[in-house]
Amino acid sequence: MISILSFIVVIGICVISHEFGHYITAKACGVQVHEFSFGMGPVLWKHKIERTLWSVR
């Protein structure tokens, strides 16, 4: 059970850091980012900073 949870945490960290790289690159190139979210489905948490909606789904 611990190994499955560890796998999920590690994959989550990898996915978030990878997608954040896309976000940073888009902002550096002047592209407007409407939403940065992690996961799929209904919104569990959201917060708007400047023009970007940050959410966990």
C-alpha cells in the first residue's frame, strides 16, 4: 500500500512540475494563461491570482 501511495505522489510531483514548465514558458512568451489546474473532474479548490485561475480537480 505504501508503494502505491508513493508512486502516486511521485507521479503527481512530476506532472505538476512538467505542467508548471509549460505555464512559465507561456507567460515568458506573452501568452495569456486562463487556468492552471491539476487533475480532472469537478473543482475541489480554486483561487484566482491576477488573470490566472489556479485549481485542483
